[in-house]
Amino acid sequence: MTDIEQLRKTLLRDTRGGYDRMDRAEIPAMETYCREYIRFISEAKTEREAVKWTVAAAEAAGYRPFTPGMALNPGDKVYHNNRGKSVFFAHIGKKPLGEGVRICAAHIDSPRLDLKPNPLYEDGEMALLKTHYYGGIKKYQWTTVPLALHGVVIRADGSRAEVCIGENPEDPVLYVTDLLIHLAADQMKKPLSEGVTAEQLNLLVGSRPVAGEGADRVKLGVLRILHEQLGITEEDFRSAELCVVPAGPARYVGFDRSMILGYGHDDRVCAYACFVPMLEQDTPEFTSVCLLADKEEIGSVGVSGMKSQAFETFMEDLCQAQGENVRRCFERAFCLSADVTNAFDPDYADTCDKRNSAVLGGGVGVCKYTGARGKSGASDASAEAMGFLRGVLARGEVLWQSATLGKVDQGGGGTVAGYMANRNIVTVDAGVPVLSMHAPLEVVSTLDAYMMKKAAAAVYRDSAPLD
Ligand code: MN
Ligand code: MN
């Protein structure tokens, strides 16, 4: 090796792409994992469905609901289903809980349209449902795409109707119209943020009136079908959570099938990655805790969001089972806040600092900080925390890259990291780079999705002390 080659090798960081840095013998394992992931995001499109899916898989792998007072021994697998909307899994380690735990936290809610409390009306011989968007969306993207309705209706007597319409190929789908280009002269002059307004995001759900006289016969026809199929009336919409999401399964993108197109990679690509190792691993040194949270997209508020005391209650109960103090446990814990990041898009290159942006297929994007402007609202991980995670990822043979969310002053965002760090838990953000984040259909790389699973597995498995 010449001097300059030696210098490059010694001093420069490795900037090769993920495929050139990975052991290609891992590709079959990567492909198997991604096939299973595609099944997961096709079947679990809301937080409720993700809780149901993961709880069923966990129970099949030996997890049991935790009840306060239960004895906890190394190797025990327990979970707490928080009202069907968020879920905590714990795999008890060999060390006592007071020595800390290893947490991977991700969210299972994604941007979508929710139905309003009084959604159904008739206009122009059509029946429509009014929606209220959930999370940050570009409204125009939700027009003219096939949509499905997922959720639950609670009737006045407390009984419930589970709803999933639009996923079976035989099912009808729902649809938000857009103005024909021929008459769009005024609309096309508006800024993108105003071209389609929130109150125009109304779902087309019927056009056949019931026979007879009088007004609202199309609406009545729709209600008759809903009553026959779900046993609900118009009033029941008031105690319902009905979510409108893109219809149909996730699928591969690209001639080489190296990417996945799907609804809600943010953040189920990380949630699945955090969950799967909990099923596969042997008894860890430190207790592994996997958190799948709701409401991240609207600020982590409410009983099922990551700001909720539900997490403290669960951890306190676990610690009590071993006679340990939860505050000591948090103080010595490490949390990987697993949430997606932006992948560099050459079509919008000027929104990113190319030297600090994650690229598709470059491995897990590790964000030292998120936030906006002068790191406002950021959970800025310390050098020590970053150093600890580097060691974990190196020992786990995880490909990773640095990630920042766009150019400084271009915008910004946040994750659950700050809420974990506020609990006195050392926390670092890391996640899968995504193209078209928050669009109805997003794209991730199979390599990055797989590396995220390896990252979570490494965090759980690694036995190095944090201090
Ligand atoms: Mn997210
Ligand atoms: Mn998001």
C-alpha cells in the first residue's frame, strides 16, 4: 500500500454504500426478513392492528400478560397491552432491573385521515364522509387514491364493531375526488398547501338512493348497508375511531426488488425491527424492553402516547417484582428511539446537507439530534451516548450512517426521544431512511429495514455497561 492509500484507510471514514460494506452472505436472511415485514405492514395499518398483531405473535413465542405481583425471573417474557393502542414487551435479563434495561422505542401510529364525529352527509346525489387529518400530511396526496376504512365503533350498550373495509380484493374502496384539470385554472395557481383544503378531504362512499320519497336517500342507503354489515347507526359514529388509510398491500419497488413501497413505514419499519428480536433472542444480560407507542404523529400526548404515565406504571411494577427502584433502573437504562429519518432524494437535493444526510441503502440512520432551527426541541444525545451506541452497533455488525433531517433552517421534526430522555434515560435517535415520508405510500430500502432489526437486536443483546 502506498503512503496515501494507507493514510486514507487509517484516517477517513468509510463512505462506501451499504451493499459494498455488508457481507453479501446475509442477503438471503435480509430477504426473508423483508418478506415478513411486508406481511406485517400489509396486515397492521393502525396502532390498534399493530398491537393486536404483535401481541398475538408474542403470545405464540411465550409472552404472557404482566400482572402486578407476578414474580419475574431471568428469561421470563411479559407484556402490557395499554388499552389496545400501545404495548410494552419485556424480556427479563440475567441482571437485576436496578442495573438498568435496554429499551427500543418506536411508534405504531401513522399519518392518515380520521372520520369526524358526524361524518356522513349527502350532496350532489352522493354520500360522503367528512374527515380530519391525523399527523402531518400534504393534503393533495390523499386525493384520487384507493382508500380503506379501519377501526372500531363502540355502541351505546358497550358492544363493539371492528371495521376493516377495502383490504380484501373483493371489498369496495373509498375515494377522495380531485378537480378535473379542465376546470382547475384557479386551483393550479394556488400554493400546494392550499390547492386541496382539509375540508375538501371528503370520502366518496355511495351514490345509489333507496327507493321512495324524500331527502337523503343515498345517505340512507349507505346507512342501511352499514347497519346490515356492522350493526351500527348514524349516532354510533360519535363513539368510533375510524381511520382512513391507503388500501392494499405493500410491495417491492424497483426491477431489483431492493426497496419496499408501503403505507406507514413511519414508523412500523422500526416498530417491527424493535419487536422481532424480542421473539428470537436468548435470555439477555440486561432486561430488554420494546415499546410500541401511539400518538407520536400528534405529539405523543394522551394515555397511549409516550408522554403517558402508563410506561412508568409498567416499569415500576416490573422493578417492584424484583425489589428494585424504578428511578435507579431509568438512570442506568439506554434507549434507542427508533424512528425513521429522511433519505436523500436527488430530486430535492437542495433541501438537504448532502454531507450529513442519510442515503437509501446506507444502513440505519443515526441522528444525534432532531429538532428545528437552533436544535429547538431536540433531544441532543451526548458524545458519550453516541460513543456507547457506536460500540453496540460495531459489535452487532450493523451498517449505519449519520443522519440529519434536512438543511439547518429548512424545517425539522421530532420523535419520542425527548420524552424518554426526560425520564432520565440515556437516549439516541436512529431509524430507517425513508423516501416520501408521510405520503400515503412511502419507500424504504430492504437493506436499511434489515439493518434496523440488527440494530435493535444488538441494543438488546449487548452486555457492555453504559457507564
Ligand atoms: Mn416517526
Ligand atoms: Mn412521522
